[in-house]
Amino acid sequence: MATILATGTTQTVFLGLAVVGGSILTIQTIMLLIGLDGDVDVDADAGDGLGFVSIRTLSSLLATFGLVGWWAMGEGYTVASAAGMGLAAGLVVMVLVAWLFSLQSKLHQDGTLNSAQAVGLTATVYLVVPGQGAGKGKITVNVQGRSHEFTATTQGDTIPTGQEVRIVRQITENTFEVEPI
């Protein structure tokens, strides 16, 4: 009777751990879906580590440990065997979750324009560029896969609207010197 009671109690503990871990994961998933990402990384790595110790990974470990331990106890394994299998499975899931979230974090892309990349590119005159640096016109150019408009000057003759030009150098962040092609 004592063995059955101990097995039942241990199985209840495993199930309780699975419920706690699963509840935390469910709450975090709901928060993620509504835009409240509430994960805290406690990873000591200053680089792009996998973030092994976080709420997500620990709750994944806890839920898996509890479920596998509960199953193993139901199959008649000893408490030590059930705990060992639960820990092994939990650690595998923990590493898998950390790896998946490290892949997700690499999907971020910075869309900031680096206007210096326009130097050397071909542009089209949008507004007449006055000759001999007498004034400023406008050009459009494709930089980083998007069309941008910049102010342009030229040291040569006046460049009419619609003519293609080569961007020679950057004068300011939004002003370039151009020459006809």
C-alpha cells in the first residue's frame, strides 16, 4: 500500500510540474500573440548565445520533465528512472526551444537608409540640376532596393529633367554631386 501511495503521490508531483510549466508556456504564448512579449533572458553570454536560461526554456524543461516523469511512473518505472528520463527529455526540449528562438531573433532586419551607398549609382534627374554648381536640382535613385529622392549639384553644364546621371560623390547626407552619363 505504501508503494502504491508513493507512486501515486510521485506521479501527482510530476503531473503538477507539467501543469505549472505548461501554464507558463500557455500564458507566454497568449502574451506573444497579443504583442506583450514577456520573456526575460538570464543568459550570461554577452554575444548571440542561445539564451539557455529564460522563462520559455525553463518552463519548457519543467513541462517536459513533468510529462515524461508522469508517463514513466504510469508505465511502472522507478522514481529515479522516471526523473532521469524526464530530465533528459526536458534538457533536449530546453535546447530545442533556445535554438528555435535564436533563429527567430536573426530574422530582424535594419531598414535604415545608408545614403552613402548611392555613390557610383545611376540616377534620373527629377528637377533640373543647374550647371557650374549654381544651384540644386533633384534626382531619384534606387538605393537598398527602394527609390529615394536626393538633392543634386553638378560642376558641369545644366542637366535637364529625365536625363540619366552618375552620382560622383556625397556632399551632405542628402546632397550629391552628379555628372551626365
